[in-house]
Amino acid sequence: MSADGLEAVFLAQRDVLLRFLRARGGGEAAEDLLQELWVRIHEAGARGLGGPVAQPLSYLYRMADNLMRDRYRSERQATLRDKSWTEDHSGAMPGVSDAPSGERVLIARERLARAVAAIDALGPRAAAIFRRHRIDGVTQRAIAGEMGVSVSTVESDLRTAYRALADLQEREDEA
């Protein structure tokens, strides 16, 4: 069977091959693998490399299995490469501490204190709403229910808090 015949078998057995790839662990990549299989068959036919194949469906299964193996090896190699790179380029350098310098710690604490003061200056309700939403992760609707205010009030207080923090950031950037 020539490459044209192999293409015909592929088209007739496409769904079967797709199920095979999914069963072999192709998952979401099964469609991509099937497309790659089609491209290889088509290119072989276009280049005149498709010789006779006695068992075309078995041949397609073997090609699909080889593509799965190639994909698995490639992904495993990429994972190992990324892990190696991460291990080589992260963590402490010999003789150098990962901890921030004392100066950076003090600067960060001062900036935090200024941010807390800016939020507290908005009043107890706005400060509480900001903390519940941004720090505790509570939804705006739940905060409104807890505090007995409307969702639009919560949104307004959050906008005010964000504006106060943005103004603080602007002042710090200018300094």
C-alpha cells in the first residue's frame, strides 16, 4: 500500500487512532499527536518515500505509539532540564545570605507602617472593609452582609482605600 493508501486508511480509522492515543495516555495532546501523525504520512507521500505497507493499520498504530514515546521523552527531558536549571540558578550563592539586608528590612517595615497609617486614616469601616477583602479574602457581597451595608458602599470604600495607597505610592516614588 502506498502513502496515498496509507492516507486513506488514516482517514477511515481516524477515530480509532484517536481513541488509541488517548488510551495510551495522550490525554489533551491526543489530537495534536494525531495531527502530527497525519503530517508525517502526508509528507512521506509528497516526497515519494511512502513504499508499500502490508498492514497499514498496524503501521499507523506503531507510528502513533512512536509519536507518544517521542512526546513523553521530550516532556521528560524538558522537565529535567528545567529542574536542573532551577537548581543551578536559585537558592543561596556560596558565602552570600538569602536573607534581605537589615536596611531592606527596616525600609520595608517603614513602608508597611505608612501603608497601615494611610488605610487607618480612612476610618474604621473603610479600613475594616479593606482588610477583610484584601487580607482575609472575603468577597465584597459577604463583607456587605457582615457589616450591614450595601455592596456599592463596600466597593466605594475599597476604591477610596486603593486611591489612598496609590497616592502613598506616588509620594514615595517622588521622594
